[in-house]
Amino acid sequence: MLLVSRCLPLLLIPAVLAAGDAPDTDWSEYLGDAGRTHYSLLTQIDRSNVGKLQLAWEFQTGDVGEMQCNPLIIGGTLYGVTAAGDIFALDAASGKPRWRWREGASSQPDGRRRSYRILRGVSYWESGDDRRLLFTAAGWLYCVDAGTGRPAAGFGQDGRVSLKAGLGPTATEKYVISTTPGAVFEDLIIMPLRLSESADAAAGYLQAFNVRTGVLTWVFRTIPPPGEFGHDTWSAESHRNHDVGGANSWAGMAVDRTRGILFAPTGSAAPDFWGGARKGSNLFANSLLALDARTGRRRWHFQFVHHDLWDRDLPSPPVLTTVRRGGRSIDAVAQTTKTGHVFVFHRETGEPLFPIEERPVPKSDLPGEVSWPTQPFPVQPKPFSRQTLSEADINPYAENRDALLARFRGARHGAFEPFGLHDTVLFPGFDGGAEWGGAAVDPQGVLYVNANEMAWIARLRETPKADELAHLSPGQRTYATVCAACHGIERQGNPAANLPPLTDVGARKSREEIAQLIVTGKGMMPGFPALPASDREAVLDFLLGVEKTETPPAAPIAGAPASRASIAVAQSPYRLNGYQRFIDSRGYPAISPPWGTLTAIDLSTGEQRWQVVLGEYPELTAEGIPPTGTENYGGPIVTAGGLVFIAATKDAKLRAFDRDTGRVLWEAELPAPGFATPSTYAVGGKQYIVVAAGGTKLGTGKSDRYVAFALP
Ligand code: HEC
């Protein structure tokens, strides 16, 4: 168990502490500590009194929308993020604001609408009186004084550095942001990255920046160039980053500060669903990397998906824990996956603590694709979500059950069934199994993980070739090649997958706003900064219905690009025909419940302690259907008080479970679903549980509030 000094409450107990008072206790790092354990030593709230929890304070950020932030609480100040990416500091006992930071605040005219973005929190560093917060906005890593929110002295230029600093020249025009706080080790911060997932993706290298100066200190190349280990697991040109990229660590990292080891989980290589330009197993995509935190030198790695064709990123930060084997304690690192497995390794050697088998998986029949023949499966612990679907798993309550059965029979299915030009039911789905919320682990080595059980339907289609698009107007052509994969050929969108229709977008957004959104991206939409301005203007004309309809001239115009049809954004020959959940006619999952679960797993023995449904549709319960669980996003926390707290569900509840039995001991209604991981802390003798409740994923209501609970 890793504890930073601020988490050691015994050292901080004031002499005047009254009986029952909780010692001041921080939540000083993303997900609780450097081991990302989501664990707190606090015991004031326990099984006997949790039923009495009540609202302590609420903070309205003023920015309504999805928040995934896990706030930090340090010395009585709470640091959080609004739905628009503003950073704020509050009095953690009262919720009263202290300061607020906004990107480009001084240069932006008042009233300019800001684009909303996901930011899961901030990182904290201190040395003597120098106290700093680090976080990202657009393509920048910012560093501010934790006391004032003003740019930190001596960091980069005016307190910021580019997240592209170590990615090489090909990244200049590419989409590079970060949604997850960096991992701090000594004077370094190692940064997660979010990139495009198509052929135009930047290379997802790991970068360590000096916290005092912003200077780039080391880079680990996840797509190795010639001469480096792993280069031969790609096509010869993959490392050039022309039509292959990704392998970025986006979900967050853990650090073993005693041993100086960084544990970084990586995502898929890009493009996600077409591997013809990246033949091989693709190290270090979909891998857990154990690096020397000071130098970035690789100690060991394990790859969870070889030659990924399903977007099976490692979705959560690894957790550091200690397990027991034959009377011995072993410091371990555990990694949860979208397929619903947990893999456990020896922290220093990478030796698996339960056997892992390479099992044969189906072969791709897509021309040009060479899928990998096997994938690794841990023999124990048993998976925490269902692994396969059969006809018996089609939702028994669905009104259109026969149609769903027919659709299922007409499709291929399986966890590692490669996509083709036909329907494939992907299960476990694109969003897990496990998700970005991550898992909690207590000092006894018991892991608490929430999971989705949602099937998705996908098929690939051929990317239209330039000559096939010749009859289209320039705007239609850009739309068909760059936007239609998500927003639909007919601009109809896919509300069930949170993809808005663009048929009447002009009624909701100005031309300027849409233009900005195309460049910067928004929420889960990537930006397209490499799209030439002419293509951007053309697609704007098309979307806003002001496009000139004459067919484009056959001969090139002097001075203009040779062919407007040659879109500068790199393209793969096949692409996914949208992200579609497999749902019934009422919008519920097309498979039988449970649809969301919470599971406790003993990592020493590999045994499952308990599994319960997580979340409820009250209208289905009213029909006499036992609680089904709902899709859920955001993780649990676990306390020495014997409790597991989690929001995450579509039904907008915050719940407390008994960590020994999985029984719900308390629940409260939030103003909107809390798709975020709660934090717990104590200040002024009182323990608080706080969660950001922004809603909006899964088509739910929304709010702008952070909500804190405490005993009366
Ligand atoms: C990888 C999928 C994806 C691609 C490709 C994509 N979008 Fe989006 N787009 C989204 C998502 C998801 C949202 C919702 C973002 C949010 O509000 O969180 C969105 C939102 C939008 C909106 C705002 C709609 C509204 O009602 O507020 C516009 C406008 C838009 N996209 C235009 C485009 C254009 C133009 C392109 C092509 C240049 C494009 N998108 C390509 C996924 C995508």
C-alpha cells in the first residue's frame, strides 16, 4: 500500500480532537493515491451510521454538463473541474468558492461560449512552500500555484507547455489532448494522452515533464522505431506515423514511489478497426508497461490484446496492492479490462500471479487484414462479466424479442470475433467490462470493480474512394469521408450512442461555433485540426444548407489544390459503420439482465466474494422485473469504515455498499447521474463524501453540481 505523507492521518491528529471526530485526511491524488487504490483510511462513516448520511453542501459550477472529475482535497481545499474545463478551488467544509481558472481568461472576450470537454481531475505537487496544480486544456499542460490559481513561476512559457513536445513533427497538425490527470513522481509528471482513433492519429508516446520547469525529461515510444525492442511487431513503416498511430496511455497511470516504477496501461493502435497497415502484434499497444519512472526505461510489459481490431484499450488505471500467497506477502499490480478480466502481476518482475493462457480466436476474412491467431486469458480470477451470448441471453422482457433474436441469428458474435462487412455483435462491448472509472482495492487485497454488460452491433464498410465521390459537392464529399462514420450517411446521428444528428444543426449552433468544434473536438468527438480550411468551409456550407450546388469543375483551378477529393486527413480502406448499442424497441439492452454489476474479488485467492446488480430502472421494477442494473461510468471508492461508495449509474443515485457482503446500506438521489468517481476526506472533524453529478451520458438529465454528504 502506497501512502503519501498527507494521507497518514495519525501524524495529523490535532491535540484537541474530540471523541468521534475524524482526523483531517486528504484525498491528495487522482483516485486517492499514487497506487490508484481508491482507498481511504477514514472510519467516521461506517456500517452502523451510514444510513444517516445527509447533504452537507452543494456547489454549482455554472457549467451544466457531463463531469467525470474525481476532485482532490488537500488541507481543507477541494480542487475540481467544471463541465467546460474550468479549474476551481473550494472550501472543502462549506463548498464556498476560493478561486477559479479559465483557459485564456484574459484573452477571451466576455460571453464567448466555451467548448465543453472531459477532464477527470488535476494533479498536485509540493516542495516546501511551492504548491502546484497541473492539468490540461486543449493541447496544453498547465501548471498553476495551488493557493491562487495563477500561472506557476518558471513553468514552460507563461505556465504551460505543449502536450506535443515529444511526439515528433508528424504530431504538429494532429489532435492531441489529455482527459486524465498525470502521474507525479519526484519532480516529474508523466502525462496520459487522448488522440484520434483513425488513421490520422498521432503516435501515443509517454512523456515525462519536469514539474518545476516544464522541460520534457523523457519519452517512451509506444510504436518503436527501427533498432528498438518491439519494432518488428509492426509493419515496417508504422513508426513513421503516416497512417498508423495511437498506442497511447489515456486511462491514467499508477506509480510505485518506493521502487520508482511507473505502471502505464496503453490503448489500441489507430486506426482502431483496420490493422492492414500495422501487421503484427503491435507492441506496446494494449499493454501494461512497467517503466523506470526516472528514465522511462522499460522494465517489463504484458500485452492484453495482440493486433487489436476491436478498440479494446486498457480502460482503467492499474491498481497497486499486496496479495498473500502461502504465508508470504507479494506486492502486486492488478489491471482490469474491457473484456471483464482482471490480470494480476508481480510488481517488480511482471510474473503473472495466476496462470495466463493463449487461446485460439477466430480469423478475419477481410481482404488485407491479418488477425492474430490467439489472445491471452487469465485462468483466475474468473471474469467479472459474462463472456459469451447465446440465443437464451436475448432480453426476455423485450417487446420485439423475435426481431432481436432474428438480428442476433443473422450476426456473428464473440469477444474476439473480427469485424467484417457483415453485422457482428460485440460482447463484452466497446465500453466494457471495466471502464475508465477503474477499480478500488483495500489493504486486504480485495478488488471492487463495476462493469457494464452491453452488447454492441458493428460492421465495417469500405471507405469511399475519391472517384466514387466525384459526383458529390465538395461539402458532401468531406462529410462522407470524415463525418459520416459517426453522424450517419444521412446526418441522422445515433442518439442511443450519444451521436447527435446534424440535420438541423444550424438551428442550434452558429457557423463559427461549428467551425471551432471541427478543429478542437468536443466531449467524445475528436477534433480535425489537419482538415484543410477549404474542406472545413465546404462541410460548413453543406451542413448549413448554403452550399452552391453546381458540380465541381473537372479541371483543376490554378493555385487551388489539385483535387478537392483528396482529403488531407489519412484514411483507412475500411471503417466502422458507427457505434451502435444492441438495444430493444424501448431502448433497453437487447440482452438479458444484469446490465450493470459491482463485484468484489479476493486477489490473493482469485475467488469472487460477491457480485450484485448496480443501478435500477424504477419503471421496470414497477413492472415486476427484479432490479437489472444499468450501464455505469465512473468508479467506486472503498473505506476502512467497511463501505464501498459508488454513483456511476443511469438512475442518478449515490450508493453505499457493505464491503463484506455487497448489501446496499444507503442511497441518495443526485441532481443528475454522477458519471464520476467520488472522493472522501475529513476536515474540521467531519468525514465527507463528494461526487460530481453532471449527467448527460446515456441521454440522461444534466446538472452543474458537486454534491457533498456527511453525518449530521
Ligand atoms: C468519432 C466520431 C465523430 C466524428 C468522426 C465526427 N463527430 Fe461530430 N460529434 C461526435 C460526438 C460524440 C458529438 C457529441 C459531442 C458532445 O456534445 O459531447 C459530436 C457533436 C458534433 C456537433 C454538435 C452537434 C450539436 O447538436 O450540438 C457538430 C456540429 C458536429 N459534431 C460536427 C461534426 C463534423 C462536421 C464532423 C466531420 C468533420 C464530425 N462532427 C465528425 C462524434 C463525431
